[in-house]
Amino acid sequence: MCGIVGYIGHRQAYPIILKGLQRLEYRGYDSAGVALINENEVNFCKTKGKVADLAAKVSSKISDKGNLGIGHTRWATHGVPNDTNSHPHVSNSGNLVIIHNGIIENYESIKKELINRGYTFSSDTDTEVLVNLIEEIKIRENLKLGRAVRQALREVVGAYAIAVFDKTRPDEIIAAKLGSPLAIGIGEDEFFIASDASPFIEYTKNAIYLEDEELAIIKRGHEVKVRKIKDDSLVNSTIQELKINIDQIEKGGYDHFMLKEIYEQPNAILDTFRGRLLVNEGIVKLSGLENHLDKFINARRIIIVACGTSWHAGLVAEYIFEDLARIPVEVEYASEFRYRNPIIYEDDVLIAISQSGETADTLAAIKLAKSKGAFVFGVCNVVGSTISRESHSGAYTHAGPEIGVASTKAFTTQITLLSLMALRLASAKGIISKSQLREHLIELELIPEKVKKGLQSDAYIQEVSKVYKDTANFLYLGRGYNFPVALEGALKLKEISYIHAEGYPAAEMKHGPIALIDENMPIVVIATKKGHYEKVVSNIQEIKSRKGKIIAIVTEGDTSVKELADHVIEVPETTEFLTPLLTTIPLQLLSYHIAVMLDKNVDQPRNLAKSVTVE
Ligand code: M6R
């Protein structure tokens, strides 16, 4: 779970690598490093800390010249974050240099064997073992770098996206992938290598996404050659045209990516249903679903697998699918599902939800379901991501790049897409009338404007945040469709402000959490007009009589809750199953402002990474 960047061409490599690493910091940011080749000499710089620390060190310590280079931003797996464990790593001869995203699981046994052969190691990493294994094979069998890498990769177990060069052949980089993403940007006499396309988007729109167990030979003045690691066969890779542009990955005047992404939600939701929600015709068109409607309609059940925020979207979808399409749904943490020997039937449909499309646990759950014959449908944001490619079919959320580690627009666009799917299935099953479907479509089409309106409460939410920023604990309560929103609100606060928060179904409060309530406990209650409103109002009364501080999310014009709550944040009215799209917004803003007031690193919270490609 790291970011890798490489360049070979006619430009200076360092500025490209540095900027690329900054864009990839969402993948990990506990240490960073760069290696540049200039006139057969390699200049290295590695440091604990962020890419900005690396830049400072490079400017004072090494020459940044050269038109071949590789760089890395790390999220530690093997070995603590320090200068030595940072990438790039070098082989014992000093000739081979590598960057790696992933984990080599059998590195210990390989390391022992290499030590027996006289190799020494300075870091605790699996990557240093890999580069020396490549070197050992290269020397022992007198192979070119590409062949040595291929042979070494056949001996390792685990996951990798790597880029390796040999300083004695400064015209070539070898890249390979298994389980971790790797894109190759193809320019005019220049090539870029990166964990995603963001580092090279201003230089080229053409890219090859390597598939698992593929190796690319990237040589100055030649076309990229891709081979299968298993049997050396040549692969005819497709060059894809990239659709993202540079504005989408910059902050655009906002202080943080998270805030920018919260404010992007009206457009992101619109992009999710663009061309798919056809109000005039009264239909939903999802090309990835259309050819597989029978799979869903005849499914014994739908199993949704996901992690974190995507799992919360899955929980919302459970309510929506069962309510609208009357298909039984189970929602599973991907990490639990894959390890508990689950019963999977051939007529099950598995929906995998993932913003990044790279989450290792979700990917493993997909592989398990496929091995049992289930049909897999991927709901991803990142186009071309591994999960989208591993699924039998799927649909993209089209939210645009999400850079802030805390997921915001990914969540609302996932719910939007899953709502479209549920509506399409309900109409295919004939359990929703044309006029009901049309009403839902009209309501859904109004959501972007309503989200915009909800965002107008930002200044007031900032005031509320001031009152509670120093609180040690928070409770979030919601019912029905808004129970998962309560979970999501609590997760958002925890991950960026480090304040302990718990989400609960409102009615569960009396079975335990009520014991936590006193005058110091803020409780965020989602109490919109539709969905057990009276019951939630009773819960609010119970909180009030125990002196808890109530922050209520209510429907515009509500009066009953206003009398009870300490703070009231209004959201526009909508049909019940769409309320999560509106109630989520104030919770995102609340956690954002509290984190900013506490001076936390909002976009890159401690210990986290944007895409979790380790199990
Ligand atoms: O890329 P994915 O949607 O698969 O990621 C899943 C989780 O890692 C992710 O949602 C995580 O919980 C976020 N930090 C939440 O804000």
C-alpha cells in the first residue's frame, strides 16, 4: 500500500517524480524516496516523513539531474518507517534499484537462503530481499534484467507492483504487477510508470494498465513490450485513453481535498446518474446490469462485500434492495467474509463495492465468490481498477478522483448508483409501477440541488463544531436507512479528528449506550421526517432527560425536534430511501470542521492510507 512513480525519457525525471509522489501520497505517507540515474551514477535520497520532507532533503543533499528515475511514498508493512526502510532499495552490488508496492509473503525463507549465499541486508523490508533475489538470479544464470526479474517473481508469493532498473543499462526500466495496481503512461519518446495515472496525466492521455502476472520492458526508443510472467508469452496490451484531467486532481481553491470533495457531491451525484436516469422515458439504463438482469432477478440472494465507508454504503443498499426490489441481501465485511468459510451458492450474486477498486480484502472476497461459481458485480470509482477488472460485470460511480483519505463523495455516489440498480431491478421484476418508478426518478434527479442546499448549512455547522471540538466522545444515532449514516458519521469523526465516536441504531441506545449519556456527551441524532420519526423523537426525549447534548439532523421546517435539541441542522425533504444522500452531508462537514479546529491533518490522517492493498 504505497505509491510508486517512474520516468524514462528526454525530460528531467525528478520534477515529474516529485509531483507524482505528491499526488500518490493518499496511498501512504510515512516515508519517501527517489533514485535518479545520471551518467551511469545513481543518486539516492530517502527519508522518514512525507514527500515534502523528501524534497527538502533532495535539495540539500543530492543532484536532482537525470532523465531516468524512480520514486516511492510508503505505508509501512515490513519494518518501521525510517530512512533505511524507505524505498528505493538497492542490491548488494549497487547495480539494481527497486521500488515496490505490496508484500512478499515468503521473504523470510528467501532472505535466509540469500544470507547463506553471502548476501547482506541493511533494512527490515521484504523489498530489499526481492531486489537481491533478482540480482542473485541475474548473476547466477547470466540473464538480462527482464528475464531475471521474471524468474525471481516466479519464486515469490505475495503481491507487488514494482519498477526496477540496472545502473549499468540506463535505458531501461522493468515493471511488473500482481495484486497491486500499475499503469504505464506512453508519451512521445518517454514513458511513465505509476500506481495510478495521476502522476502523468498532464504529459499523456495514453496508458497501459498492466494485468496481474504481467511484466513490461520499458526501453528508451522502443515500444513497451509486455510479457506473461508465467510462460514468457507476449501480451497484446490495449492502450487506453485516460478520461481524467488535471483540474480534477488539484485542490481548486479549497483548503483541503476533503472539503473540495464534500462540495463536489452535487456534481458527482449528477455524474453518477448522467445518461442512466432517463426521467422523460421513465427508465433507468445501466449497461453493466442490462445483460445480467436475470442473474439478479433469479438470485438466491445478493451478498454485498466491502470495507469501511463502502461497507456503510452496502448497508444502505441492503435496505434499498430489499425494500424496492424485494431481493434478500446480506452485507459482509470483506475481511471477515473471506476467512470464515462462508456458504456461497452458484445462484448468489456478489456485489463488491470499492472506491479505489484495489482494496485487498474486497478483492480476495471476489476471488472466493468466483471460485464458488457466484456472479460478481463490481461497484467501483476508479476506472480500470483491479476490482472492476476482476468482476464479471459492474458499473462505475464516476465520482472523479477522491484524494482525501476520508471518503465523502465516494459514499454518496455509491448510494446513488446502488439506488439506480435497485430501481432497475424493481422495474425488471415488475414490482414497481411505471408511475412509482417515475416518481422515484424525479426525486433522484432533484438530489444534486438538494445536496447543494444542504451545503448552505456549512457556516452554522462550523459554529456547532466550535462548541464540541474538545469533547472526548461522540454518539451517532439513526434508524432504518439512516442507521448506516450514523455509522458513517462516527467513522468520519474518528478517522480525521481522532475523537472516539460510535454509531448505533437509535432504538439500540436503551440496550447499553444510554449508560454513556451525561451532560458531557454530544449525541448526533438523524431525525428526518420520514422513517420512524416519532420513535426517534422519543429517543431524543430519553437523551434529553439524561442531559445529553443533542445535535439533530432534521427535515426542513421541523418544529418538534427543534424544541428538544441543542442544535438543529436542516436538510431538504426527499423520499425516504434517498435521505442518506442528504443526511450524510452535515456529518461530513461536522467532522471536517472539528478536525481542522484541532489542527489535524485532514487529508492524510495518521496511520491511514487511501487504498488498503494489504490484508
Ligand atoms: O477503496 P475502498 O472503498 O475499497 O476503501 C474501503 C475503505 O478502506 C475506506 O472506505 C476507508 O474506510 C475510508 N478511509 C473511509 O473514509
